Amino acid sequence: MIDHSVYMIKAALIAGARPNFIKIAALEKAFRANGSFKNTLIHTGQHYDAKMSDIFFRQLGMPEPDMFLGIGSGSHATQTARVMTETEKVFLADRPDVVVVVGDVNSTVATALTAKKMGIPVVHVEAGLRSFDEGMPEEINRIVTDAISDMLYVSEPSGMVHLKNEGVADSKMEFVGNVMIDSLRQFEDKARETHYAESIGLSKGRYFLITAHRPAMVDNDAQLALFGNALLGLSELGDVVFPIHPRTSKRLESIGLGEALASNPRIRLTEPIGYLEFMNLMMNVGLIVTDSGGIQEESTALLVPCATVRPNTERPVTIDEGTNVLMSLDVEAIVAAGQKALSGGWKKGAIPELWDGKASERIASHLVGFLS
Ligand code: UD1
Ligand code: UDP
């Protein structure tokens, strides 16, 4: 039993990959503001390029990580094992009272496993999401992390239903809202003030913003070629901006598609871009075409059109209530979606319950009670 009148809860906050940084930024601030926590921010190094990592720390006003584990890239087993080995050393040297993991990347499941086996309470933020597609590495990470976590914080109603169906006790789960949207709300004005879209000559509501990085799409030559054709089709309707994930960049080169896209004057291929600039592109977009998890949520929160090119989503509230639709990799259908969005015919959407910018605050206060 921890007496919080004299004791600060030692919380290890784990971030490894781009979406983690955005979620942990909100949690780190809320834990600090709560006053009961002593944070240790641990960066596993799963993502390490400045444009995939450092820029988020800078733009989101995060402190430097207390520890950088330098895990780097590798196969799933290698990456997961390295995170386990390194986090174990850290937790042995200075045992935290609680380990907080977010999302569904390899760093999430690996750290949860390490901590759980050391008897350290594990908290999973963004728990309960399910695509029911075990071909997605993230689905396996979600299932395993949820199964071993001591407290599960849930971002949308489907998460509560899934956890209940999996037999999780009511006392171990709490619907708190979405920490990704906490960061969005905190930085929305700053992002607007960058005027980034305008500064690179894009007209409001007239361009397409593209991202792709799921192995199911980009590691498959035929799928990636179809996606490239869809972008060529969209370029007949408006400018296309495509900040390219490093996984995808290598793949576009290897199938020779990068050049075909780059030679089109209406397609702008860029490196990954900063959070504030990316949010500005989202705010002013005609249509987003993506396979990202976080972008489905951010587009719903910003009430802008989003077409998710995937057969399923673990974030169904963005479809049922938000501005997101699922699409197959059908070039004509994607171009038709582009036409619909540019003509103002896209569904309007509504902001899901508790996506109000205060999820991290709710987690911090609930967790103090939970740990006592
Ligand atoms: C990872 C997550 C995925 C998440 C995505 C967010 C897993 C299993 N996957 O996918 O859930 O949606 O992050 O972006 O955890 N690379 C670089 N520089 C970097 C990082 C990666 O060049 O800073 C390249 C490397 O060649 C690496 C490849 O990208 O092999 C893939 O990186 P990895 O972290 O393994 O998976 P992601 O596809 O980024
Ligand atoms: N993002 C960004 N710059 C980019 C692409 C993405 O700032 O060039 C942000 C955006 O907020 C997105 C988040 O990074 O929601 C997570 O990105 P990603 O799609 O890589 O991860 P996922 O959410 O699919 O796991």
C-alpha cells in the first residue's frame, strides 16, 4: 500500500514509436500536473530517425527522455527481445511502482511482458481495441498486452465491449477517452498558426493527404502498385501530398514506383513531417487517404474526411460516428471518394464521447486511486 501523502508514485512511461510519442506527451504532462507522480520517461528507440522521433519531443513540449534504450529496427522477435532485455535492466536498477504502456507497437507488448514478470503493475492506455485480424502484428500486441495488464484504460466504447467479452473484470477497465486527442486539442491552435498548407501553396479543401505504412499494404508489390495508381488517379483531381514512412520509402524504391510518383507535378513526396505541420495539413485537407490508426482518430476529431484503405479497423467509432470510411484498394472507388470529398458530399461526423482533451487527466486521477 502506497501512502500518497508522503510518497510520489514512480511511474515509468514507455514510448517507442511515432504514435507513442504523441500519446505519452499528453500522459507525461497530466501525470506531472497531478502532483502524485515521479515520471521516468523511457524511449526504447524503436523509431529513431529525427523525423520519426526527436521532432515530436520538441514540438509536443516533452522533456528529453530519461533513458534512451537504442533498440532500433529488426525482426519482430529481435525487436521484442531487445526491448525486454533492456527494459529489464532499467527496472532492476530502479524499480518503478507502475509501468505505463500505450498503443499496440512492439515496444508496448515487450515492456508489458518484462514488467509483469517482475511483478510490477502494468497499465495499458488505449486498451480493448480489436481489428479481429491476426495478420496484423498490432492485433497480437493488443491481445497480449491487454491479457497481462493490471489496469486497462479504454478510448472508445468498442474497447469496453471487447474486454468484457474476453472476461476482464469491470474493476480492471475504465472508459476514459482518447489521449491522442488530448495532444491534438493542446496543440490545435499552434498547428493552425503554422499555416503550413498555405505556405506550401495548397488550397484549403482542395488537396489529398496520403499516408501508408501497414505491411499488408506496403510490403506487397501488387497492393503497393495499386495504391500508387490510386494516387495517380487522385492527382487528376487535385494536389496530392504524401509524407512517406521509412518502411514505405524503401518499398517504393524497390518496386520502382517512387520515380513514377515523383515525376507527377501534382504529387508531392516528402519525408515524414513534423506533428504541427501534419496537423495543419489535416485541418485544411480535402480528403485523407491512409492506413494509419492514429490518423483515423485525428481526422474524426477534426471533422475532416478520411478514407482508410484497409479491410477492417480496430477503431470503429471513427466509422460509426466520425468522418472515417473503410475502403478496399480499388482505384476507381478511391478516386470517386476523392470526388465526393472535394464536392462537399462527405459525411459530416461527430466527435466521439470523451474525446475532449482530458483523457490523460482522468487516467492520472484514476490511477492514483487504483494504486492506493
Ligand atoms: C511501427 C509499428 C506500427 C505503427 C508504426 C507507426 C510494430 C510492430 N509496428 O511500424 O504498429 O503503426 O510503427 O509508424 O511495432 N525505420 C527507419 N527509421 C526509423 C524507424 C523505422 O528507417 O526511425 C525503418 C526500418 O527500415 C524498419 C522499418 O522502418 O525496419 C519498420 O520499422 P518498425 O518500427 O519495425 O515498424 P513500423 O513499420 O515503423
Ligand atoms: N504523423 C506526423 N507526420 C507524418 C505522419 C504522421 O506527425 O508525416 C503523426 C500523426 O499524428 C499520426 C501519428 O503520427 O496520427 C501516428 O502515425 P502512424 O500513422 O505512423 O502510426 P499509427 O497510428 O498507424 O500506429
